[in-house]
Amino acid sequence: MTTHIDSLDPATNEVLGRVPVLHPEEVRAATAQARTAARWWQDQGYPGRRRHLLAWRRQLARHAEELIDLLHRENGKPRADAALELLLSLEHIEWTAKNAHRVLRPTKRSPGLLTRNFSARVERLPFGVVGVIGPWNYPLYTPNGSIATALAAGNTVVFKPSEYTPLVARWYVDAFTRANPEAPPGILTLVTGDGQTGAALCGAGVDKLAFTGSTATGRKVMGACAEQLVPVVLELGGKDAAIVAADADLPAAADAIAFGAMGNAGQTCVGIERVYVERSVRDRFLAELDEVLRGVAPGIAYGPMTMPGQLDIVRRHVDDAIAAGAFTMLGGSDSIGTRYIEPVVLVDPPHTCAAIQEETFGPTVTVTTVESIDEAVRLANDLPYGLAAAVFSRRRAREIAQQLDTGQVSVNSVLGFAAIASLPLGGRGHSGFGRIHGPEGLQEFTRTRAIATQRFPIPGISLLSFRRPPWLDRLLPRLITWLHGR
């Protein structure tokens, strides 16, 4: 039985540290501790939770260099990208801490004509204990979107990070404890391990679970949670498309798409994997994209592949596209090394090939020539994924964006929605369901309770009584016609 996991630097295979593999009984104990702590956390109210979350934010910010260095070494991304990931994480902690009360406060509802003697309101309550299973590609930003939101809403959290980035997760969780020494254990708890540890969390008694990862693993998580009727938030794979219209600013579009496709070595669920460009500007767009990417070097602009097995998937997709007739504007099979992959641009592969149909998760992008925007929209929507998309157009951007069947759209940019803490994030279809971030994320981690209060009785006219007078029963059919039959 495995007892520990070594965390490796993906660029060198250096062992950075070791974490234990927690087994089901230990995961259940962590969940039980979180449930005990939940009462204290809820008793803090919104002002208290805001104070604790902002103290955590300051702790993370004041030790930023240490965390950035660890994120760089364990995940492999450049330090500048690690700093950006931390910055966006802090923005989201601040927004949720400061806005939770406004978003989740009780709301009044109209009682209607028949129950005019009642008042009505809806309260939003925390679930209790939320389980979070995080990914390795953005080991800080992505789980933070669920963790900070769930905490601000009044839940305690049990966090299981990827086995590829457990040290970043441990640092992040320990920072909460250091920032809030008066808090009891269990407000934010780390459970480390492999896939079996994640499966144990699904059945450990959590009240809701948020998972970020592949579509295939998401199905398993959903199935495991279904056995306990645990509701889930799933942020799964993407095959995000960018549409470049004939009236687009082509240099700007090429610059943004290059980053959206190759940033973080293409290991971004909301990154750009497909481009649809109108024929009249295709050659000019490709020339601009080529110019940008000629200056993008792996190991400098982006890091190694964090998960070694991903290299084989990228190689299969590239080989399949080339065999099917795609033109390699940049790179090819020889671009795929043992740790790093140079940028690959595949032009006009068949729509049926794996490089179009499956999530690649590497520094590659396909560029497909279309005759019209209608064709671009049809092809962009013709996959079961629906996470995010991008549109580049001076005059038609809003019109095009409204036709895309995705959870997020960036207009004349890529990934813009991820930087705006007030916007929700989530997908549809094979990209999952539920939302994190923004007001919708706060609501996602709460349940509703409806309160109907009788302010005063109406003698002889109570509809909800066995003592209803006969004349009132005779009046009901007339009342139906009067209220709803006209």
C-alpha cells in the first residue's frame, strides 16, 4: 500500500518534497473535523469571515515570493506566470470576502393575493462541509475559485489537490492557519494522495463537492457522489474555439490567440485549441501568428509539460492531423521533446481528426479556414464541449458571441473573464455544470430556505385549515375563473 507521494520538479525530476497518501478513514476523520469546525465558522457571520479571509489574503501576499518560487518549481510554469496566478487568486479572495453578505443576504418575496396576510422571504444557508478536488495546471487559482467562495458563503472545506502539485496546496492551506491562529482546526483542511483519496472524499460525508479535471474523471466523481446524493460542481475539459472575422484587428488577434493557445504550455482548460478564420484574411492572420510564435520559446515563455503522459496525447493528435492532410505552418512531430513541446500550428485539418475533436492540452492549435461567420459558429458549436470561446471582430463581435454555446466568451481578447472576479465560470455539456466565481459562485455553495410568516389571521377565511367554511369551498371554483381564466 502506497504511503507517500514524492513531488517532482517537472523540468528536472528533482524531488521537491513528500506528502502522505491519506486513506479513506483519514479522509472521513478530516471531514468530521471540518463538520465540528463548521459551527464556529458560521457563527463568525459575514463580517467575521470577511476578516479571516482578508487576513489570509494578506498572508499570501506578504509571502508572495516564496509561494511564486514553489509554484514555479512544482508546476514548471515561469515565475511571471506563477505571479499572475497568485495575483488573480488574491483578487478572487478579496471579491468573495467583501461581497458575500450583499449577494447572500435574505430577500423578500411577494406573498401574492391569496396569502396577503403572510410575509415571505428566502434565506441562503451554507451546505456545511464542501469537498474540493483541484487540478495540477493551475494548482492555486483554480481550486481557490471554489475554496474561497465556499468559505465566504459559510462552509468549511476539505481540499484534495492533484498528486502532481501537493506542496503548493499545503503552503496555501497552511497560510490560512498562520493568518488565523485563533480559528479551530477544520476550517480549511488538506487531504493529500492519489485518485483513491479523491474517491474517498466523495464518500466521506461532504455536503457538496467541487471538482476540476478531465471529463472522464468528472464522470467517475459524479457517479461516486451520486451514491450518497451529494450535489456536485464540475468544471471539466474544454476545446475552446476562437473566431477571427474579416474585420478583426489581425495583429491583436494573433497576439492574443498565441498566448491563449501556448500559455502555460497549452495546459489551460479555457485556452484556445481551435481557430476559425475567414478566408479573406486567413493568410494575413497566419503570417501575424507565425511572427508572434517565432519568438515564443519553451522553457522561457512557458514551462515543461507537468504531466509526462500528456506528451503522448499531444503527439497522437499532431500525427493524426498531419496524416489526415493538415499543413504544419509551425512545428510538427519533431517539436515534441521529452519534457518540452515547441509551438505547433496545424492548418486546415479535417474536422473529424483528434486534434479537433479531443482536448489536446498542449502548446498546439488548429487553424481552420471558413467561408463565412455562420460556418465558423457552426463548427465552433459542433463539439460536445462548451467551456469558453473568443471572438475577434470590430463590428460583429457581440452578434457572434451571442451565437456561441459556451459558458464564457472573451471579445477581442482571450481569458478576460478569468481575471474578473465578479464573473461566473463554468461550462455545459462535456465541460461540466455549476458555476464558481462571482455572485453565481457564492449562490452555488449555498442552499435556499423559504420562510413564510403569517402576520395576522383572517377569521373564517383561512385556506389552510380543516375549518374552512362551506361557502369558501363553494367560492373556490369561481375564484379560479376570476384569477386565472380571464
